[in-house]
Amino acid sequence: MKKYTLVGLALLALPFLANAQATVGSLLTLVGTTLSALVPLAIGLAVVLFLFGVIKYVTAGDNEEGRKNGRQLMLWGIVGLFVMVSVWGLVMVLNTTTGIGQGGTGTAPTLPSVP
């Protein structure tokens, strides 16, 4: 069974061989684009987690266990938001301080070629 799974995964990876001549710069651009698309999703997830905790806390009523779970979700939502926004702020401070700026066209190192 393992052999068939491995063969199936190898067959699924075949289309990626068409992009085998990708450069380091294009791979870095792909990673950067993917990460910049995931950041708003992560922040949205933290906000939803916080709001879900608020709803659980309010609807728990006299149930101490439900209120405790709601407080825990609110706490982790706030911690997640704080960490993401503070890292984002730190990156902006470093960009401004060093003069790098956001985005831009950097030059990627080239790999030596065999003649």
C-alpha cells in the first residue's frame, strides 16, 4: 500500500518538473507572494478566535467551565494578534531604519553554470 501511495505522489509531482528551470529569484518571489497572502488570513483567524471566545463567554451564563473556555480563547486570540502585529511593526521599523523599504527588485545571486 505504501508503494502505491509513493507512486501516486510521484505522479502528482510530475507537472512541477516543467518548472524545473526556475531561478532562485523566482522561487523567492513565489515564497514572498505566498507569505504576504497568508498574513491577512492569519490575522483574520486570530480575530475570529477572539470573537468566538467572546461569544462563548457571554453565552456560558452561570457555567464556570464555559466561561473559563471563553476566557482562554479570548486570551489566545489577543496573544496571536499581538504577536503578529508586533512582528509586522518590527519589520517596518527595521525597513525604515535600514532604508531597505518594502518590496522592490533585489538581485538574487546567480548559480555558476557548467559549460
